[in-house]
Amino acid sequence: MQGTADAPGDLVDLDRYLLNSESGRAAIIAEGRRQLAVDGCAILPGFVRPDAVARMAAEVMDLLPGAHRRDLMLGAYGDVSAEGLPSDDPRLRRTPYSMHAVATDQFEPAGPVLRLYMWDGLTQLISDMLDEPVLYRVADPLMSCNATILGEGDQHGWHFDSNDFVISLLLQAPEGGGRFIFAPGIRSDSEPSYADVAAAMDGDASLLREPPMEAGALILFRGKYSIHRVTPVTGTRKRIIALFSYDRRPDMQFSERSRLNVFGRTQARPRSAVAAE
Ligand SMILES: [Fe+2]
């Protein structure tokens, strides 16, 4: 099952990414796997056509008035008791999270962002590149497909993603800053590697990578095991990124606490109420 018959050619650059050809698709998957193995992340530059990227960025900016503003100091490990931990332990560190977050229910189903996310061929491509037998789109009413907007001075502090597979699509790069920095595979399910995580947070260049990113690039990395941050944005042009979530289980939803943390609410708004805003 390739699921590419319905490839949205108005969104995906099918001249550059030959997803409708067996050999073309296999080559894309092989290159993605190679990059993941060598670099800890895979980047597909120009995956979305420039005109579609512009439409997606405009769609997200139109949704900014209904987005949730986050201005928090958060730790990468949630609320951890300081008892028995040294003061510089990475579990106790807090860094700024300052951004607007656009939730799934704000997007129009017929709009370019949701249309790309709902395309089964993308889900299949992601699972093949990550060498997963099967992945599903997350079924969360707010988090499954979302976007973040970082304006001047905004940043996304050090964190691990709470689920295994979050794919990013950069829709608009800022004039300066807004750099995505990550420490590939710095921890595993069995080894938390706190000393290395602390060193990464302190800027140890031997642990950190900064992949080149331009608007239209699809970015895959294992955010649950790779601590990462987005540095403060400079200049007036906003940094806009769409985030697509997948899981090994069908119908996966995030906790109400996670939704509240990111979007300031736990439930989807009725569509009529969304339209009325
Ligand atoms: Fe993240």
C-alpha cells in the first residue's frame, strides 16, 4: 500500500519528490533512513511547493487571533522534586517557552495544512522512513496537527517531545534566531543520561547539531530521545512551524494536562464557535 495515488500535487513537490514512482519513493525512503542513522534527523528540503508553503503560512497567521499564548518557564522533565538532587541537575532546570500555539480544531479540513496531514501517503512515507511497521495519525482533537508561531524574542526552551513521532514542517523562517538545535539520541528508554543532557543544555557543541532548515522543509527526528530547543527569534518576521504527530497505536490521544499546558483548554471548540471567532 503506497497511498500515493491521491498525492496532493498542489501541495507536495512531486517533481522533486517522485512519490508516484516505485523507485523514486524507495530512493526517498533510503535517503531519509541514511540521514536519520548518520545525523539523527532527516530533512526533505522543498517537500512542500513554495506557493503552498506561502498559503499554509497565511492560513496559520489567519488563525493567530484564536491561538493560545504560552509564556511559561518549564522543565524538560515536568515538575520534579528537588529533594536529593544537585542544584545543577538537568531535571531542575527551567527555560522559557514563549509562543502562540494553534490547535488542530482551528484548521479548516479543506485547508492546505490539514489536507497534507490527512494524506495517507504522508503517514506511510513517515513510517517507512522511520522504519516502523505501521504508524497512525494521532487522534487528539487539539494536538494531532498543530502549529507554533514565534515572534520577536519568543523561544521554545529545552524539552523532549512527549510522543515518539513528531514531524515538523517549517512554513516561515524568521529574519534571525529561531534556530532549531538538538542533541540526537541523547537518551534512551533505559538510559536517561542526565550528565550528557546537562552538558547539552550548557551548549556542549560535541553533543549538539543544528540542521539547515528553510521554509518548505519536512523534518523528521526522534524528539522523545533528543533534547531540543528553538533559540529566540530576532526581527519582525515570525517563525511559523506546523507539527504533525503520529503514534504506533491507533486512536492515541494526549492527556488533558498536556492539552491544557499547550493550548490552555482540553476540548475542541464546536466548529460553529470557531467560525464565529
Ligand atoms: Fe519538540
